[in-house]
Amino acid sequence: GENVEQHPSTLSVQEGDSAVIKCTYSDSASNYFPWYKQELGKRPQLIIDIRSNVGEKKDQRIAVTLNKTAKHFSLHITETQPEDSAVYFCAASMYSGNTGKLIFGQGTTLQVKP
Amino acid sequence: KAGVTQTPRYLIKTRGQQVTLSCSPISGHRSVSWYQQTPGQGLQFLFEYFSETQRNKGNFPGRFSGRQFSNSRSEMNVSTLELGDSALYLCASSLATGNSYEQYFGPGTRLTVT
């Protein structure tokens, strides 16, 4: 069945260091991969996404990479700041047609120590 | 544009009762998806409505149902509430057309079943 595995479940880094969160998906038909950031008591916020026709996408300090063959995708945050502390979720879906169904990973709690 | 809104924000119900939650999508968005968020199970997809039709359904019992109105507003209903239904219920809206399939979440309805 459809499944997304996310690692690690918790991640603690020093301010200024990089953080990497990895996800693996099971459904080879998946071709849309968003990442959400959820701060305590807040709604999940879309921070970046990637589609299967692209291998990498960057937005300032955030980047996402996709390896379709291995069914892996990763979130990279550089120069981390305390305000990056939150729970991060990866998700997988089919782009177009069936896009309303996101399958989420279990989440990674990122702590950035000042 | 105003974001996704959900009402009510908090609900306390007793086992056996039923509950209706409401979601108003971003203006112009035609797709509304519902998710259940719990500490143990993470974010799980319930169902998606697009143009008043259920397009996708997750693995939840028939006690969970929904509908969408012609103005794209959506409601979900849970009948015969169980203690395990206590969760944060999130809806997300999407344009779901052209090149825009990103999902944007509402603040959620926190349901507590006693």
C-alpha cells in the first residue's frame, strides 16, 4: 500500500549547522512531493515542493532533492536558525488527477540550539 | 486572499454523539481534503472533495463522512463518536488545476471525545 517513511524522528543541531531529513515512498506512481513545517499549535505550512520531472529545487536556505529510481527525497536546510525549530513533514502524492490525497511521513522534530 | 478557515476551533463531545466540522477553502479553490492528526498516527488522509464529488477516500470507517457545497465549502461528519476520534482535524484546499496543486491547510478543529 501507500506509505512514506521519514527519518530521523528527532534532529538537534547547532545554530548555523545544516539539517537533512530523508523520506522514502512506496508508490512508484507518486510524482509530487511537498514538505510542510508545523510549529507548535499552528497549522502545517507548505515550505517547498518538488515534482518528479525535477531532481532538485532550492529556495534560499531550503532545498529538496529527489531520486525517483530509489524512491527517496530529502529536505536540506542550511545555516539553521532557532526559528527553524518545528516539526517537518514530508508527503507524497500523484500530481494531477489524484492530487488531493497526500500520504505523510511521521514527522521530524527539528531543534536548533542557539 | 483570505486563508483556509475552519469552524469551530475546539469541540468537546461525549462518546456516542455525532459532530459536524466545517471548512471554507481559499477563494477560487475547488478541492478540499480532510486529514486527521494525532500524536500516535501522525497526519492521515480522510477524504477529498472536488466540485461537490468525493474524489479520494482514506482508510477510515464509514462513521466518517463528508460533503462539499457548490461554493466549495466542505463539511465532515463523524457519527457515534469514540474516544479514539479525539484528534486535530485539518482541512486543506487546493486550486487543483493547471499547474497549481499545492495544498494549504486551515488552523484545524481540535475535537476531544470524553
